[in-house]
Amino acid sequence: MSMFGQVYVKNGRYKLKGDFHHLTPNTPIKNADRSWKLMGVTNPRDMTYIHTYGGEAPFFEALGEGKLLGSRCDNKECEFKGTIYQPFRIHCPDCLGRNSAVDMTEQARKNARIHTFMVCERSGAFNILDKPIKFVNVEFEGVSTILMSYLSVGDPEIGMKLVPIFRTTNPTYTILDLSWVPDGTGEEQLPEGFSF
């Protein structure tokens, strides 16, 4: 059993199981320039955050299954009926009706392109992506919005044709389970745990 707490939902309520508090002893901070005199202590603490996905849960679950879901307004009263959104939106921004989930995996494989990109040499705390991070804004034919993600293989170029890859082995159920590679990339070039 995991030493960390786990959360599940039963009867419409969050249920917490396990230990969410981990005490770690303080350690001294000594000054090497002054005969190793005590200067202070570290005070390490672990925090567990519980994030709810709500209506976006199908999007994150699908990534771990190798699928890219978008959403579409199907409200026949909406002026923009049929508009597809990526990233996934629960509600139409125009009529506020609930959107329908649509599988865009094949569409992304056929016509995803780099709209623009940014290469980040340094990042903030808790980043787990290898640097440099090649952030890409991905556009899809017939989709009204642009998805921000990252390129795992190669160097980005505006207009470059991309294909999605998915972390299907030990998915994190976060946006990091989706990445992109240039069209024509071989399976042997994919990062560990990812597949087409």
C-alpha cells in the first residue's frame, strides 16, 4: 500500500484514504565560512493537493488511452453550432450550452501543424520536462482554437506538420500525457512510455 494518501469518489463525495501528512525532521544549516556555526534549519514539508477535473475528466482520461478529445457546440439555437474547440471546453463560450466531446485523434494525425512556437532554456520550480522545452501552439484544420503543448522530438518550425503522441504507459492524467513529434518520426524515437 502506498504511504501517500489516496482519494476516490463514493456517493458523490470525495473520500480520503491514507496518510496526507508527512513529517520530515529539520536539518541544520551550517556556515562553512564560520567554523560550521549553526545558521538555521531546513523545515521540509510535503503538501498534497487534490485537483478536480469536473467536466474535463474525459479529456485527461482519454490522453492515457491514446486519444485526443476536443469539444463541439451542438446547440441548434447557437449561432456558432458545430464549432470545435481544442483544448477541450465544457461549455460553448457563445451560447453557454454544454459542449459534446468529439474524438479528434485522427484529425490531429492528419492535419495538425505548428502555428507558432517558443523554446524555453530555463524553467520554474517543479518542472519535469527536459530542457530546452520546445513549446508549440498547435492548430488543426476546422478547429477554432489553438492548443499549447510541447514537441518531444526535433526542432520546431512554423507550419511543420505534427502528429500527437500519448503517454499510455503509466499515464499521469495531466496535459503532459500529450506531446507532439514531426510527421514521419519513427516509433523508436519516441520518449519512454509514449506511443502514437
